[in-house]
Amino acid sequence: MSDTEQTNRLGVNILDQRVLEAGHIFREQSISDSGIDAQIEVKDRTKATGRLIAAQIKAGPSYFSKEDENGFWHYVSDRHRDLWINHSLPVILVLCDIDKRACYYEIATEETCVRTANGWKILVSKNKTIGTDSSLDLASIASPIVAASDYSIHAEQDQSHANARRVSLDIVVHPGSKPVSKPLLGAIVRAALKDGQSSQYHRDELSERVLGGRPIDVVWGFVYLRDVDRESASWICRFQWISPSLEASSRPHAYEGEQDGSGLVIDWKGNTELSKFIDERRASKADFLKHVDKLLAQLPDVQQGLDSLLERGDQSPHATGFAVLAEEFESMWDDSFAAPNECQRLNQAIQELLATVGNAGLIWAQRMSRRPSQVRSLMSSYRDKLDRLDADISFLRRDVR
């Protein structure tokens, strides 16, 4: 082992120890990702959360030669800067001082990467060290928390053959008010991967007899920003996971892309920029507000229908048609475009309005299987919420004129 390799190994070992002191989990990345050496998984007390940070590790005195009063300047190429800020995980640059056994770090973002004549540089602060006191700071950097409502699996298929259980997934994201970013999409991929790895679905009885009880060997899938994008195969990223234990003869052709060392690869559709992809689907302000006004013009019908149901119940003239009315109201909203940036709060309120009307229609359609008092209580709550949302949306609508 060369001196450089020994120094790098010492740096990895020191970071491993410091991450442990911070209460988190360190995993060296055995498969090179051309700029990512390890992952840190955040723990909540004793429980692993699945929230990750990618780390590029540099060790040895040469990385501390460009020092000023605030920190240490580290120079990077265009390729590494682009890799780090476009990664599906937040990336930190870690400088390990072998003599002091200290690990200084800085997150790589468009703001922290400073342009130079020949590339880029990052100032790694002297005040940011990994250790006992950095637990919360690292947790604040880690990949986002994904809720079950942030995505849905629109197609799950059993593609098993030969000696491998293979599952494919079509995933549509709907993150609500969360900004769509690579870290969020990467977190959704990892959450959906767990769904695929635990799949019990078989396409037919024969497949179940042959492969039933066998763990999943391969999961792959496509991620879409909208359901309508599935028709044109306009995916924003695709992913593939191959179990490390799967025999070579049964392995499919591997994707190229980001690797995390566990067998997961995320392919970001070549060099397509996420922001450009979203902007191509973003509605103009005028078109978005026209769509909002068209929807709001039908809201009084829904409110009157709810009033009638609360007053007369099954004797109301709306009793047989309210569920259909609610469904038609939801279907009026065209979700094939993204809201303009200045309308994000209004769009969030619209999404909440659609969910409230949809829930009211669903509860009324299922009223025979629920206690009358429970149905009335829920419908009354939905009616009150509609009034609040109506007022909020009216205010937000005026605010973006």
C-alpha cells in the first residue's frame, strides 16, 4: 500500500470514528462513484432513519495548505462540482487532519461552490467538525424525509424468469408543498425500492409455485413527475437494484448512473437538468389562474350539496349524486402541468381543496358501512374546512394578481 493509500485509509478510519461519536452510521462505499467515498446514515436515537449523506473524503496535510482565518480552501474540477450538486444525496466534502484526528466538512451546493479561473473552490470551515456535537447538524443536512403520500406506485409487475425474482415499478411523485429536487426524488426512489424488495406479488400461479417464498432479486422502475408522463415514457429518472447475492448468470444488464454501493443505481436520463425538465411542464401564470378560477366557479355547488346533506341526510336531493359531484369536481383540475413559482402557495391550497372534496365524496359513498353519527361528524368537518380553504384561496388568488 502506497503512502497516499495509507493516508486515505487513516482518513476513512478517523471519519468512521467521528461519525460514530455523532451517533450516526458510517458506511464506506465499496463501489467507486467517481467522487463519493462513503455514506452517513442518520440515526434517531437508536433507530436508523434511512436518511443519507454522501461524503467525499480527503486526508493528509496537502489538503490544509490553502488556509485562511475562516477555513481551508479546497479546489475542485467542473466534473466533481457538477457531480456533487446534482447528486441524489446531499454531498459533504470532508477534510481529515490525520495529526489532530479531526474531520472538517462543508456541504457542496451552488452557493458554497465558488467559481475560479480554472474551476471551483469550496471553503471548508474550521468551525464545522464531525463529532459528538455535530449530531443535529448532520441530521439537518441528510436526505429528506419521505411520507407515504409523497409518491404512489401506479404499476407493479412481476417480471420474474429463470432463477430470479424480478419486480418492476412505475412511480409517480406528488410531494405537495415540498420542492422537487434530486435529493427528494432520490429519497422517493429508496423508499419505493423497499416496497419492491418486500413485494409478495406474482403474475400467475406458476410463477408463485416456482419462485414463491424466494426473496426479490432485482427491482427496477421509472419515476414520473405526473401520471400523464407515463403515456409518453417521459420519466425523470430510472433506477435498478440487483441483489449482491444474485448469481452472475441470472443478472440483467446493469444500468449506468449513480451507485450507492448496495446494488442501487439511479440513472438521471443522461445530462437532462431537473430544473429544465420541470420548467418545460410549468404553466404560465395566466393559464394557471384561469384554471383556478374555473375550478372555484364550481365550488358553490359542492358547498350547497354538503349543506343539503347535513340538513336532510338521505332525504336530500343531493343524496344520490353527491359522490359523483365530488368526483367531477376533482376531475376538473388538470394536473398535467406544474404551477408557476409565484403560485406555489395557491397551488398547495388548491391541492388541499381537491383532497377535501374528494374525501367528502368518498365518505358519503361509503356511508352505509359507517355509523350515521360518524358520517355526519366527518361531513360537517369537511364543510367547515371548505369554508376555511375558500377564504384562504380567495386571499392567495388576489395576492398573485
